Amino acid sequence: MKHLILSTTLLILLCSCGHSQNHQSGHGHSGHSQPIKTSNFKSEKITKSATITLNGNIDKVFPLFNPIDEQKWAPMFKPHFIYPSDNTIQEGMSFKTAGHGGETEYLWIITKYTTTTHLIQYLVSTANRYWTITVDCKQADKRASQTLAKITYTFYALNKKGKAINKKAIHKMYAKNLKDWEKAINTYLKK
């Protein structure tokens, strides 16, 4: 009972302190609020897709787009896992990688992951921008010997620097229409 009274008293004190501070600053329940300061910056959405043909069964190919197996064909990809502790591929899995182009690191979160439809989507963010990477795999032929992987990058800027980085990043990423990915994955699949 003492614990309940102490917890309730603490909650009342915290609420009353927060209310008086909010009331003095124009925030809170009084209906007064101050506008959030914004700049004249206008973000934009930049999207690009490419489909690559991979020489393998979809059940063998699709896992190569998760952050653990991607390292098999992209050895420079070095994720540092945050969640979950057992590195199970799942929605909510998060990790960091080194950044480039003036950004120190990227935070990645798997936002969609379905093994039945062979789709994985990442949300990647920095202080200047964020983007999604969606990989949607489909069986290419009835013999199941090839897989089509549609890769879509969608960039959003948080500031002018992010907007400039996004334009360079999407141009660089799709300079070869992801045929460099196709070659790297198919080389790995031959092993």
C-alpha cells in the first residue's frame, strides 16, 4: 500500500510540475500553443527502380537481400546489429553501417519482411535524410531456375544538404541500373 501511495504521489507531482511549466511556456491543456519554427526548405521524394535477373531459385536468392546473407555477395557491407540480440531476420530488426558521402553512419530498420511473398523493405536514416529500400522477388520462369528482383530506392530529404546528397546517391546507385548487383549476386550463386 505504501508503494501505491508513493507512486501516486510521485505521479501527481510530476504531472503538476509538467503542467505548470507547460502552462508558463504556452503549452499544455490551456489551448495555447506556439508554432513550430520551420524553414523555407521543401523536401521532395525521389524514387527509382530496377529489376535484375538472378540465376537461382527464389528460395535461394531471396535471403541474399537480408543483412546477414547480403555480406556473402557484398563483402563491404558490414552491419553492426542492434536488435534483436540473436540476429533473427524480422520486422523491427535494426543495425548500423558506416556512412559515406559526408555522413558518418546509417541507421537501418527492417520495416517489412515476408518470406511468403519474398519482400523485404528497409528504412535507412541519417541526420540529413531518410530512404526506403524495397526488394521484391518473383520467380522468373516455370522451371524456377531464375529470380527477378525489383529493387526500389525512395529518398526523402530533411534539409538542403540531404536533398543534394539524395540526388547524387540515386544517380550513383542506378548509374549501371543495378547490373553491378546482378553481376555480384550471380557470381556468388555460381559457387
